[in-house]
Amino acid sequence: MNTGSGNELAFGDVRIIDGVMPNALHQELAIFFQEPIWFYGWKSNAQKAQAPNSHWNVFFAGTHKHETAGSCEAELMDNEFFKPVQDLWLLLKAGSLAGHEPVRVYANAHTYGTDGYVHTDSEDRNYYSTICYMHLVWRPDWAGELVFFNQDRSDITHAVYPRPGRIVSFHGAVPHCARPLSRDCSALRISLVYKTRKISGADA
């Protein structure tokens, strides 16, 4: 587990960043995600063909395939309705994701009964996933942890509590899964996701 803000991230490591997102921006994003923007039916990469369950999603910019994607920064920044999402990207770009370019930006929301599945986001180790938790309240009894597995998926290596405002970065080729929410949870577990590629020659 890596809780620092340095740009170097070893494969298999998980960077947790707390306290970087200003409270005002977190509040603005939380209000933004209360708008009727959600689509139900999204599935993680490994779920596309065979999994029976889906979750909520809203897509902001980019394509659905990392390997053929170019930067989607211009597309993201072109829509003023996405301003809170843009502001958080600029904050990350100036900090932990310096030297990266975005290739996909979207948000997921889970409710009780929308189970996650173990999957990878890309097989290319030059691609990264950064998850930002947008809900304002989370309780330990609600579950919904983000868990990471070793490469043969035989054991859990990390588990991350979805603390409000928390930011988590990792290589997209690391197997991971959003664990189900408990029956006690009536809230949305909201994760804003920036999929990025490290620019050739960058130190990040």
C-alpha cells in the first residue's frame, strides 16, 4: 500500500490519497452526481458477455478500449456541464497524475444487489486507473470495499475502504473488484474514474 504523493507507482502497488480534494469541490461533485445522469446496465470488462448483474454508469469522455485510445482531454474539457469533473482532473494532472493523459473518464454507482466482479481494466502496464469516491457519507457496515488480487487471482493483496473524498490509483492490469454493498446500505456508492496513460518519457 502506498499512501504517498510521489508519481512513481510500482506494478501491483496501490496508492491511497486522502485530503487532496478540496471540500468545496467534493461537495460540488456530490451535488453533480445527484442529477438524473445515470444509465443502468454497465458492466466491468470481465462482465461484458457472461455476467448477469450490472451497475449504474455515466460516461464523460474517451473510448471503451485503452489500447487504441488517444487522449480524451479535449473532449472532456469541451463540455462546460462537466466542470466539476474537469476541475478534479486538473487537480490530479498537477499532482499524482502529472505526466499522464486521460483516455477514458466516467463514473460508476453501485447499490445493494449490484455485485462487482474481479477484472482488469487493461493488460498494458502503461495504463492506470484512478478512482475518486464521490459520496459524502460512508459507514463501515455498508461494506463496498475495493479489493485487489495477485496476478493469478488466488489471494487478496489490498482492501480499500471507500472513504468519502478518497482517491485510489493503481495499474489497470492489476485484478480488482468492487465488493457488494450490505443490505443496510441505501446509499449510492459513487466512484468517479479517470483511466490514464503515462506519456512516453514522463517521470510519472
